[in-house]
Amino acid sequence: MGKQGVNVGIIGFGTVGTGTARILLENAGVIAKRAGFPVVLKKIADRDITRDRGIPVPEGILTAHADDVLNDPDIDIVVELVGGIHPAKDFILQAIANGKHVVTANKALLATEGADIFAAADQKGVEVCFEAAVAGGIPIIKVLREGLIANNMVSIFGIINGTSNYILTKMTAEKAEFADVLKEAQALGYAEADPTFDIEGIDTAHKLTILASLAYGIPLSFDAVYKEGITKITSEDIAFATELGYKIKLLAITRAVDGQVELRVHPTMVPNDYLISKIDGVFNAIYVEGDAVGATLYYGRGAGDMPTGSAVVADIVDTARTILHGGKRSSGISGSGSAYTIRQMGDVESMYYFRFSALDQPGTLSKISGILGKYNISIASVIQKGRSASSSVPLVVLTHTAKEKDVANAIAEIDAMPVVADKTLVLRVEGKE
């Protein structure tokens, strides 16, 4: 480290690595002016150093060996942008062991292996920063860790996966089916060839794990997150939601209820007059409610080379300030000691949307409503479309607030009825009764 600046090494020269390098090289002057010191990109390691990334890289910076970054005594901050679990975890632990600070955008790694990484960093007295791991260019980590530090968090609702939001937006606008829109999203590059992490809610759950730990001081708890994707949503459900005054969004939800924290990811019906229902396409939005500040909303691009690179560079500059001025900031991620426990999904309370595939026979609705009543589930409204003497028709029920385990028991009993032709689709509903 020079007396007036810091040296940075990047491992991983893919989409985000390229965006980060571009910002560090092209905006070096403005970064130095605003930060008060230069940030020097000293090395970039990647297995492929021949492919043209569209930016001029000064001679001597590129290397095919991660050790050239990790073991360089002049590099102060290692930026891990490889993704995945291994070798990314090994790179980060080696950087920490060598006394280097770390910046990463790796939400999957932090959500599943973060306890080991933060413990190693605390023991070594270095920082691990991860603004880019959640919601790309939206500075939500800084908001929770610094801007809203005086608040007890009430709840966080997030649209934090652009792929799923794009698919649901297109299904809504074009009355299209899931499979067709997914193919289009893959052709446009918004969805991966294997989209499982996005469409099954896993990527969203990784990010929620980090947000909930910051908000409530609970340990990183990815395995405890309830995860449900968007693959069962049909154009029919979107049409019913529209008729009822809702949009369907894949939401990450964490909230404090009676000393417990809810951790859940699932498609959710959100009222049309809620701001978060208006977030369309690949954009992200995170609603945060604190006891002092009230309701706040953060909106922007949740992925991409430059938005995510912007968040990475912000972490680099913050870490550089720590290096130059001494001290060590808390990561905000706790290993233990939270006043909260994690709420079991069966104890969660919500309003619900049910779409039954029921035979159009006298008494069908009364039989279904009888079972719902047996499990303390009160009906708010009913929609039935079409008549058919020989085949099933959709029967839609919107409920008042009910308990998840009661809903599970009721639906299991209803689906076993001879008049119900297919499994019932269940969606949770946000809003006021």
C-alpha cells in the first residue's frame, strides 16, 4: 500500500469483473477526487486472458493465475468475482489468511458459507464487503448497515431477482404462458441456460439470507428460508389476480413477529396500489420498514456489468478508507446472540388465493367452504368462470388471514375430494383486509 492510495486485485474477469475494471480504469480520476486518494487496479486474474472484453487493459495487469493476486504483497484488497462456492471460498480464505481485505459479489457463497468467511475475517482483523451481492447497483447493504442503523426493522419485502420479475411482467402484459416467456428470456440473455436458481427462488433466497441477517442480527440461515418458485403460475392465475386488483410478484419477505423472524420466498399477490407492484421488467426494488424511519423503497438495476460493478467499486473505496484511516468496520453479519428466533413456515399468517380445479356439480362450493371453515379459514370472495357438465372449471377463492399449517391441512383434504380434478394452486396475498 502506498501512503496515498490502495492497490486492488480482481479474480474473475467475467461480466461483473469487466464492469468493475472498466469503472476503476475509466473513472480513476473522479474516484481519486471524491475519495481523496487513488485506487490502483494492479492485477486481474482469470483463466481466459485472451478474450476481448471491450476495454483496454494496461500491459502487465492480466494474469492466468489467482495466486498472482492472492500472494502479491502490494495488493491491499482482493475482489472475488468468480462466483459459485469453490474455488471462490478458497480464494477468499487465502486472501484473508494473507491479511488482505476482501470485496465480493458472491451471494450464494455468503448465504451458505458466510459463517466461516466472516469468522476468519474477524480473527485476522480484515473486512469482507459485499454490497454487490444483493440487488446489484442498489446500495441496500449500506442502507441496512449504516443508513437505518438506528431502527428496529419491522419488515423487508424485495423483488430481488430480475429474471423472475421479467418473466412475470411479460406474462402479465402479453397474457403469455410461463414456458414461452422463459424461452424468450433465455434468448434475450435475461435467463441462464439453466434458470433453476432464478425461477425456483433460490437466488432470491440467497439474497434474503443476507438481508435478514443484517436486519435482525440472526445467523446466516439459508436452509431455514421457505423457497417457492414461479413455475406453477399460469396466465389464468395472472388474469384472476388482475380481476381481483393484484399483481403477482416473486417476493423475498422477512419480518419480525412476536420475537420471531419470518424468512420466505414465494410468488405473492400484491395490491395494484402498492408501489412494489409497479416494479416491472428486470428491475429490482426493496421495501424496508423501520420503527423510526417508517416505510422506504429502493429501486434500480439488480444486475449487469456496470450497476453491479458500481457497487463493487463503492465497497473498494469504503475499504480503502478503512485501510488509510485505520480501524475496522463491522460486517453487520452476526454469528449468534440475536434476540430473535426463526419462525416456522407453518406458523406464518397470511391471506391466501386458492385456484381449485373443481367439477361443476351441485354442492361443490359448499363442500370446499365447509372444509375451509373446519380449519378456521374464512372466505373473503369467490370467482367461478364457465360451466361444464363433464370437465373441471376453475374456482377461485380469496381468504381472510389464516395460518399456513391450517391452509396446508385444508388443501390436502380438499385435493383428496372426488370433485377436485387437480392439485390446488395456492398463493399468498399481501395487503390490508
